[in-house]
Amino acid sequence: MSAQEVRAIVSAAGNDRLTWNTPLSEEHAARLIAACDPAPGSRITDLGSGWGELLMRLVEAAPGSTGDGVETDPAAVARGRRLAEARGLADRVRFHEVPAAEWTEGGYDLAVSIGSSHAWPGTTREALTALAATVRPGGRILFGEGIWLKEPTPAALEGIGAEPGDFGSLLELIRLAESVGLRALQVTVADEREWDLFESEGPIGRGQRWALEHPDHPLHAEVTAEIDARRTGYYGGYRSYLTLAYLVLSA
């Protein structure tokens, strides 16, 4: 039970300091939304939506559009529904507590999946193939996936908890998308400042703040150990070797 409690303490869904559960600035998000260019009345889905901030921004950018957020984390779904209600989007943005790989709706104008390729069994290729099948011909896809910035050292791999073949280069990702019939319209990557702010406000920062506020809590040692492991993984691996690429693709 304590492992679940520790995860809840550092979870993104319960962290109101995080706008997105991904390293992303407001300016970068605006450029992604502009590149997706949802038309009025568009049907949009976000597979692995978290609490759906990006989905709601896309719906807000296109009058009359609707969005389906597909997410298995009940805390994220609950947060998304609260946000949609507060922003007057409850009748346009719906959340579904369903695994992304089991979502069968199709014909969307835009499909989004950020950092969720693990939701599909197998490889990134299978995630891209599934997303391509989710949109209509000529539809668009916003896909976020990890890429190696350079060849990782054994120590970096251990800190990240990854294998060399878990990710490829940016060019390899673009060519992989092309191999399933998709074409890149815009390619950007999360920069170090976006990552630093995400980690400082996210699990590392939230856990550290909690530990300072609860020095005598029975889970203090476990939360501190979790923070240290995440800090080692980030500063010893992610920051120098791994980042997230955002591809806006045309089907």
C-alpha cells in the first residue's frame, strides 16, 4: 500500500503546479496548436490524454469542435472533467477511462498522443500505425515520443531505466512515421528549460516540497528515496541524453 501512497504524493494528476504532464512551454504549445490547425467543427481525440489540457486548448481553438480524451488514470480523468466543467467545455470535451489501445472510434480530424506509445503493445511503429488508422484521410496527428540526443552511457541507461533500443534518433523517428504513410509538417523538441521546469514543478519538486512539509510522516523516508531516484534519473540521464520530440504529421 505504501508504494501506491508514494506514487500518489508525487503524481502529476494531483499537482496543480503542472499545466501539462509533459515538458512544454506556453509558446511551444501555441506553435503545436497552430501547426495542428484544427478547423471549426473538428473531431479531435487525445489517446493517453492525462487531464487533457492540450486537448482542451485544441478544442478551444476550433469553434464547434469536440474532443475525446482517452486515459486510464482515474485521478487524471477526474481532474480533466473538473477542468472541462470550469471552462465551459463539458459538452464538447468528454473523458473516457479506457486504455488507448482499446479505443475503437475512428474518422477523427486530429489525433494526439504525447509520451503514450507504451499504451500500444510492441513498438513505436505500432503506435503510429494505430494513430494513422484513427484519423480520416488527410487528417493530422500530433505525436510526442522520446528520442536519444546522443548515444547513452551505461550509467545513463541505468539512471533512466532504459535499453539502447528503447528510443532512436530524431531522424529515425521521422522516417519511421514516413514508413507508415505519415508526413511531418512540423518537428520540434522539448528544450532543457522546458524539462527543468517540468521536473522542478513535477515529481521531483512536488515530492521535495511534500517532504519538507511532512518531516515526521511515516512515508517520509520512502518519498525521499523516490525523489532521489527520480533526481538521479533526470540529471544523470534524461537531461543529457534523452528528450521528447513533438511531430505534427499529415495522414
